Amino acid sequence: MASLLIVLLLANAVFNVVVWPTFLRRVAKDPRARDAAGKPTKFLIVHAVLIGIALLLAAASAVAAVVALVVGV
């Protein structure tokens, strides 16, 4: 059971690291991302914050998986 949880944590981390940066690039290119003056809009800021949180959770998942592997849970 512990092995399955470790694999799921690592899969979660990899998925998030692969998917979210690509999504951020798409959001940044969206016309709604910047106003007429070129300043970031709430659309871009909210998405950047959400993506940052997702990547932080991915890092936490990866650390938890590595700790579980090392400790031998």
C-alpha cells in the first residue's frame, strides 16, 4: 500500500510540473492577460497564483514521496 501511495505522489508531482507551466504560457499569451498599457490583469495574476500553488503542491508531493522512500514506509 505504501508503494502505491509513493507512486501516486510522484505521478502527481510529475503531472503538475508537466501540465501547469504549459498552461501558464498559454494564459500569458491570451489577450485578456494584459491591459492596453501592457500591465498584467487580474486574469493573469489569478492564474499565476493558482499555478504557483499547484507547483508548490507538486514539490511537496515529490518531497513526501522521496522521504517515504528513504524512510522505508
